[in-house]
Amino acid sequence: MSDGPIFPRVNGARGAEEPRDSHASAPVPVEFPQARGATDSPAGTARDDDQDHAASFPPVVLPRPAEDGENEPGENEPAERESGRKRLPLWAIILIAIAGLAAIAAIVIAIAASSKENSPGATVTVTAEAPVATAQPIERGEGSALFEAIPGLANQFALTALTENATWTEQHKAIEAYDAAYAGTADGIDGVEITITIGQWETAEDAAQAAQALVSSALGAGAASTDVTVNGKVVGEVYTPEAGLAQDHTAATMIWTNDTVVVELAGPADQLQRIYEGYGL
């Protein structure tokens, strides 16, 4: 039977006595690291050695155990934060959205109403009715379709003479041409005269070519032109002075084509546009 564990023998310092008990060994001295900055000195007391050893290590702070009912730090923070956030009910969100849309609509309506109030109204041009002639046109006999189509009245101007125009037939190759003289009252002035020359050609191309020659002679190369329309269909062109018709009694000329017919109108500038608009050819 064994008396207990047998430990290996530990040799001590040279010349030391062997331990009396074979099962016990001499204590081994423990050496601690020397603190920084310390100098070699004779061995001091055990208290001095302990103080030097403690100075070389920082103090260790142990956490305080939690008491009953106390939570660890940060354990319930997310839950507390979540519980602190209140969500709006669905009906409240719907009401807020409706109120926002209503506010936007009110702003848009107000802006549109303000723009409508501040915008200038459409310009309305009121054209006075064409004056009516007080005199009667002359009697004329029978003639060609063109001859009989020449109007007896041109607004307030009545036909006073109707004669053939040989210049247009001879120089500009018209089939037939007439000078129609009209007289009437304009702006309180009696005896104002208007002269209208009417000619017809075989084709619309011939009439347009003759009109170009007449425009160059009466209006010059800088005449302004625009389309002549009848029931929405373009049937010719009308030519006026480049600067337009003056609004006074200055003598002026207009020329226009209507298919195979060419008309030249001469008289007070402020009367020509209205006669052109109401003339039957």
C-alpha cells in the first residue's frame, strides 16, 4: 500500500540541507518584475516589494453585480424607444392627405382666377356699317355678262358713267374692259369720285400676268399682296401699297384678281378697303 504521491526531489541552493520529509519540497522563491525606473537596490522588506509590484499594474475595477429587478445597461433601451414612438392611425393619415390635396387645389384655383382677372381682354374691333348711297346709279343698256355684272353702287358711291377701256384690250390683251365712274359723299364731303376699271381675260393665268404689269405701273415693285378668297377658296391676289393704305383722302390704288377678272380701284385711300370688301367682282 502506497503512503501517498511521491513528488520529485527539488534541489535547492548549493550547500542547503535536505528536507527532513521526503514527501515535501523546499519552497521556491517567486521573483516579480521590477518596476520601470527602479534601480537595483538591496533586497528590502516584503512590504516594499509588494508596493513596487502593485505600482507596475493599473487597478482593476470589477463590475457591480446587478441587484434583483435591475436590468443590465442597454438591455431594454430599444424596446423603450420603440414603445415611446406613437404611430398615427390610418384615418388620420387619410385626413392629412385629403387636406393637403385640398390646399393645393385651392392654391391652383386662386392662381388661375388671378391670372384671368389680370389678363387683358380680347380686342374687339367694331366695324361701322358701310354708308348707303343717296343717289341712284345711271341706267345702262344690255351687254355682256361682265358688263351687266358691274355693280351700280359701291357703298355710298353711285355709278355715274360706264365706258369701254381700249388700253386694256389693246395693250394688255383683255377680252373686254370697262371704266366705271362712281360719285358720292365721304366724310361730309360731296362729289367724291371713285374710278374702277374692270377687265376679263381668257384664262386665270393671263389675268394674273396682266395684273403684274398693272401693279408694276401703278404701285411699283414694292407692292404688298395677299390672297383673295371666296367661300374659303383662293381665287386670286390683292395688291396694295407697300406702306399700306393711308387713313385720309390721299389718292391711292388697289388692284386684285378674281379668276379671269382683274379690277383696279382708284380713289381716296380711306375709302378703298371698304369698297374692295363690298364690291361684287
